[in-house]
Amino acid sequence: MSRLSVVHLLRANAVVFSSVVQVGDSQHIRLSGRALAVQRQFEYVDSNEFPLAFPIFTKPIPLSPVDHEHVCRHTLHDCPLIAVHSIRIIGVSSTSVVHIGSTKNVEAESRVKHIRQLTERREQHARSRRSD
Amino acid sequence: MNMTVVNHHLSVGHIAIGGVASASLVLIGDSETIQLASAFDTPPESLIIGPFPQKQNNKKNEEKR
């Protein structure tokens, strides 16, 4: 199962966080990525503040089962050519794949946790609302 | 089960993509198995109303005056 991939133009601005852009055939693609995004109202950085022990990073994600039923597949390449004129991509991120060509197995796992910290001024806010 | 696949000419003109993110796949071609999983967690703390909306309220109060 091999095909010839001909790409005239491929333009990708950013390929980040364990992502792949592949032109041509491949066998196995296995990607894994973990991200902890902390946004604060005030600038404060401490790389040891959060251990990467949140349940989202450890819990197993149940994957859809692969059907192991034996399929007798015959693939006939009448024209073994994949012709692409142009592809324009702004961003590929967090274990994603852009693949031009044939592949066998693709496995990707992405785990993202967002934390936003704002200043605790809810009481003040409630008081000002009451005065309205 | 028997299956026959005949690949004829595959030709793509132009594709414009904004973003491919969080265990996603754009495939021009064929594959046997694809398993993609993505988990995203954002805590309820993200809903705290901070001082930024309060500033907007102050502006409204000033306008009233």
C-alpha cells in the first residue's frame, strides 16, 4: 500500500506541541501531549507551583475499540498518485496531524488543563452592585 | 469479510485551514485505524468575576452622575 504524494505548495505557519505534518506514506503515528495553562491577572511565575499530578493527566482515557475482525481487503491503485495543488494552514497544535499520503495506524492523546486566577474582590463587587 | 477498494485519481485543488488542534487529524489519503483522544479541564474558578467588570460598572456610575 504505497502511493506517491505530490504537493505543489504547503504553507503552515505554526506546528507546535507534539504535532506532525507528513507528506508521503507512513506506518505508525503515535502522539502524546500534556499542557497546563495558567493565566493570572497579575504577573507571577513559579514553575514548581503545580505538580503535574492532576487527575486529568493520569486518568486513563477509554479509546474506541479497534475492530479485530479479519477483513480481507484488496486495494487496487488504479492511479497511485495523490496530487495536491495548495494547502494553507495557520496552526497545527496539541498532538494533531496533517497527513498527505497513506498511513496505517494513528494514535493521538492530548490532555489540557486550564487554570485562571483572578484577584478575590467578589465582596466589593457585590457591594457596588447592591448600591446600584 | 471481503472488501475491495479501488483508488482512482486523487486530486486536491486548494485547502485553507484555520487551525487543527487537540488530537485532530487532517488526512488526504487512506488509513487502517485511527484513535484520537482529547481531554480538557477548566475549573470553576474561571467563573470568578474579577475587578475588570467592576471598572465597567464604575464607568456607568460616572455616566449617571
